[in-house]
Amino acid sequence: MKALIAVFTFMAALVVIGCQTVPKVSDPSGVDVTVTGLTDQKVMIYYGQGAPFEPDPYIPPSLLLSGHTDAYVVVRIEVASIRKALITLDDAQAMDATGTVVAHLLRKADFLDLLRRQGADEQLLGQLDLKVERTYFPDAGWQTSPGKRAFAAVLVATAPLKPPLTVNAQLTVDGGAPRAFQVPWTN
């Protein structure tokens, strides 16, 4: 009898733990997607330095030190799903107050190429590559499973950027109708 009670208690605990990992989703499709613009401070909170002097690929090199003229608009894509689905990031761009496009989305492979061109040494590139591989939205899309996950995506512009900007992003769930997001961005 004690063994039966122990098994029942164990099974009940698994059900409770399993229920806690499945997020609440409000979209009828079973997949909630949220896109937010991140300031440099928020970038540091979500993707920043885990240890002192750890590089952050989502903060552009200082213009004074490197001479680079790139500016980044970083967006965070959060997905909460109660089912399997393929999420693709179709496009994203940032516009200034006049409606002029000032920044374009870089796919993960293109962003990694940009980091290489910025002239970091091999050890630093290895650290940057590892962080980007773990956190950047995949080029081919992302196959969800029940749960939550967040990714970064970078739009690149010529510095300096003059906020406020509006980021327009388009994502597709399972090849259905595109979902459009209009997100304010300031730094």
C-alpha cells in the first residue's frame, strides 16, 4: 500500500510540475508572440555580461575606440506556445519620425559576419559567436515546443541613430497569415 501511495504521489508531482511549464496563451492558435524594442540597458539585462568583461555582441563597439559607424536596434522576440509550431521572422525594419527606413534586419549569419568584420580577435569572436548562436533568432525559423523562449534580432543602421524610431516586424506561425508588429524603440 505504501508503494502505491508513493507512486501516486510521484505521478501527481509530475503532473503539477508539467502543468507549471506550459504557459498561459491567449492567442487562439496556441502561440503567443511578443516583440519589444530594447534599449542598451535592457540589452545588458537580457543578454549582457554574465561575468566581468564578458563581451556583449548586441552592444556595438564604441565609435571612439573602434571607428565603426554601425548602430544597432535590438528587438526581443518572445514566444509562448502550448503546441509545436514553426515561427519565422520574415522581415523587420526601423523607421524614423518621417517614415524613412533607417535600419534593416540582419539575419543571424549576416550579424555574425558583421561581428567578424568589426575586427575582434579570434578568442573574442569565439565568445561572441557562442552567445549569438544561443540567443539570436534562427535564420530558418524556430520550431517551438510547449513552453516559453525569447530571442534577439538586430537591425543595423549607420550611426548615430536619432530616436524615437518605430520598428515594424513581421513573423509567421506555421506558414499562416503574417503577424505584423509595430514597436517603439528609443535608446
